[in-house]
Amino acid sequence: MHVALMQPYLFPYAGYFGLVHAADVFVLFDNVQYHRRGWMHRNRVHHPTSGWRYVGVPVVKAPRDAVIRDIRLKPGWQDRLLDDIIAAYRGQAQKADAMLEWLTRVLDVDTSWLHEVNRHTLEATAKHMGLPCRWESATDLMITRDPDLPLWDWARQACGRLDGTAYLNLPGGEGIYPSEPFVDRGLGLGFIQPRLEPYDRGAGDWEAGLSILDVIAHCGAKGAGAYAAQYGVLWTVAQPGGD
């Protein structure tokens, strides 16, 4: 059982969905501090003239120490997000019309809580791309961030709650998760290595790390799923019974 745990981002880049593909259970860490300059409420998309631009959802001002589950969205967030994505892709990408039709349905959701929107859109996007995965939240699993415990304790809790045999993370986690605690607990520890080569963007220049919506707009849903699934796994602690 491979377990992954990440903050719930808004239409993240393809590497995030590579982690979804690699995991049997994906835990959304919804009870940690919200960072207003992070990826919970925004992401990057194609700019109609050159480069990229941010798009996102407007959030209600909250205390600096608010957790993700405390963040509410302002009324009309769906229209603002959809209008910005239409402006970025309509007439600019081969599969844009199909992507926008699907996105319009996905954003028709009755909630003003950021964590609910992000979970809904993550699940819908993974399903759209053909990436099956079981989804859980840290709150439901009672996984908490104890400041007196090391960061890798997240992984121990997640694997313990789910009978996981290995924990997976993105490359940026290599400096957070040391090998020794996983060896001691008989848990595998792996980091996916996305192979995100340039894809055909028509006349536009390729930009690395854009939202998965860019891949869907240019490659279609199944093509985006295949693109996200291009990765290797660096096992710093071998998974039990595996390679």
C-alpha cells in the first residue's frame, strides 16, 4: 500500500498528478497553515501573448495562522476563475473547447470552502485523466502537525492509519524525510522523479510547471494522464517486498 500526503492545491502541475498515479491512497493535508503565497488558491497558466500568468480563486481575509480548512472563498469565485482560464486558452489550444466544457461542469459546485473546492477539483481532474486513486483527508484520519515532532512524523501517522507499507513524496521532500525512521519502522520511502518533457503547444512556447489545465488544453484528458504518468521512483528506503 503506497501512501502519499500533500497539501490540497488548486489545479497543480503534472508532477503532482504523477504522485497521484503512484499512490494507492492520497491524503490531503487540509489542517496545516494556509500560505497566501502558496499553491492552495492559485496556479500558473498560459499567457495569451507570452509566458504565463497566475489564475486563482479570491479568498476571504483570514488570520495569519489560519489553517487551510478555515479559508473561505468570496462570492463569485467560479466566474472569476473560469473567465481567466477562458481568456488564457480559448482559441489558443487544440483541446481548449473540450477542456473548458469539462471545467465549467467541474466548477459547478455548491461550496465556499477552499479545502472542499480543492479536493473536489483534484478528484475530478484525476478521474478525468484516468488516474484512479483513493482520497482521504488528514482531518478525517486525525493526522495532526505536532510542533514538538519532526516533519517526517506526518508520514508515520499516515502509513499507520492506512496500513501503508511505503510513503511516497515529490522530489522536494528529499530534504524533509530522512531514511532512518523509515528503516526503523519497516516502511519504504520513495520520491517520484517526474519526466516532464515539452509537449506540443502549437505555436506557443512551452513553459515548465504550468497547471495541469495547460496539459489538458493541449493534449486532452487521456493525453494529460499519460503525460503525468511519466516518472520514475527513487527509493531511498526499499519498499518491503519490492525492488
